[in-house]
Amino acid sequence: MIPAKFDYIKASSISEAVGLLDKHGFDAKILSGGHSLLPAMKLRLNRPEILIDISAIPDMNSISEEGNEIVIGANCTHNAIANSLLVNDKLAILAETAKAIGDIQVRNKGTIGGSLAHADPASDYPATVLACDATVVVEGKNGSRSIAITDFFQGIYTTALEDDEIITSVRFPKVANGNYQKFFQSASRFAVVGVAVVKDGDKVKVGITGVADTPYRASAVENAYNGNSDAASHAVDNVEVMSDHFADVEYRSHLAKVMVKRALEA
């Protein structure tokens, strides 16, 4: 449980971090909260030669309101999001999701940017960012760009981030009516199934995590929704459901339908 030898550099700005990442390439990894990277390093599943610490970059720690959007800096911890008065008022589903993550130690150190970049198929945020139609803002050597969340997750632990890019912020439309439901692993509190529902008029947007190797928008549920929770029966339509020691395909499929139903009713 001891990492391989590595060098450590603390970046003071986004441009410095991007430059260091571009310079060192595959030998380097970005460190923010460390709750995804450090366990993998201790198990020697990940052996970077250089850690670039971005946790102290001031431009990435803020939560702000910009027009009809709430902008969350990538270095914001789960606890900061859960306790933000602005988030609780204008984007309560995100605060609700953050409160469901891990335990107090994890919430005090883990960050939204690190969680999204890691793209663990059992993490909580993906369901909510999908249901909210969030946008991920990243910066690399070629400048800044915005990635629609529906294009961001590309597979298990795989995202649309280029090798020299880091997440700088996540932009959310304000959400008045949303709910997050989760059936969690008892030890880690990762999601066996996590479901986020955002209701806008007569329509719903449904994001699901933990069910497949990639979080997804449950378009079959959205299309079938007519004001009641029966649409939950379509939660895994056209989805290749995962099987592992927490839940086989049949059980996880059943859970997905149950959790979607609860979120729709809530």
C-alpha cells in the first residue's frame, strides 16, 4: 500500500498546470482532492512519475451565479457544494448529490472536477450532471473549450478530455425541480445504482449511474414519461447492464427501475 516513487509539483495557476502537463505527458498526473488517484497509486495500479497539484489554484475554488447558470470550480469539494447556500437555493439536486457521496472525510477532500475526470462508473455526480445538462469547461495547450456533458463520458474511466487538458469548471443551468436517489454499496457508499431526475414542465431528464460501464441519459424513460412513474419500467432499455459482486444483471436492472420510479415520484 505504498506508492512508487514520484516527484511533486504544486501549480499556482491554470496555465502553469497545463504547461506542466503538456511538458511531462504520460509521466504526469493531476492531483486535486486525491480520493481517486492516491488509492490507485497505493495499489500500484497507477504509477505516475510526477504529480501536478492543482488544489491551490484560486480560480478553480469558487461557486458563482452567472446569469441563468451556476458555475462550480473544478476544485470545489463535495462538502463545499453540499453546504453552499447558492447551490442549495438554485441547484438543490447537486447539493443533494454531494451529500450522498462517501463519508465526511471523502466529502472534505474529494472534488467535483476530480470525480468527473476519473469517470468511475459507480460515482454519483454523473447522473446529476447528465440530468442537469451541465457543461464541462476544460483548458489545454490550445486554450479553453466547453464540452456538453452528453459528449463527456465515453466509457469506463474514459472521458472526452485530451491528454493535456484539465477541467477548470462545470456550468449548470439553474434547476428548480430535481431529485437524486441512490442504492449504495454499504462499505464505500459508491452507487450500485444512482438516478437523477430533473423535471421541467411536462418533461423530465433522467441521468443514471452505476448501471452500465458509462453513465447515460435514460432517453427511453424521458420519451415514455406522461406525468406518472410508470415510465421507470424503461430504465434499462437498450442498455448493456453491468454484473459484478454487488449486483448481477437481473438485480441491477430491477434496482434501476425501482430507483427511477422513486426519483420520478419524489
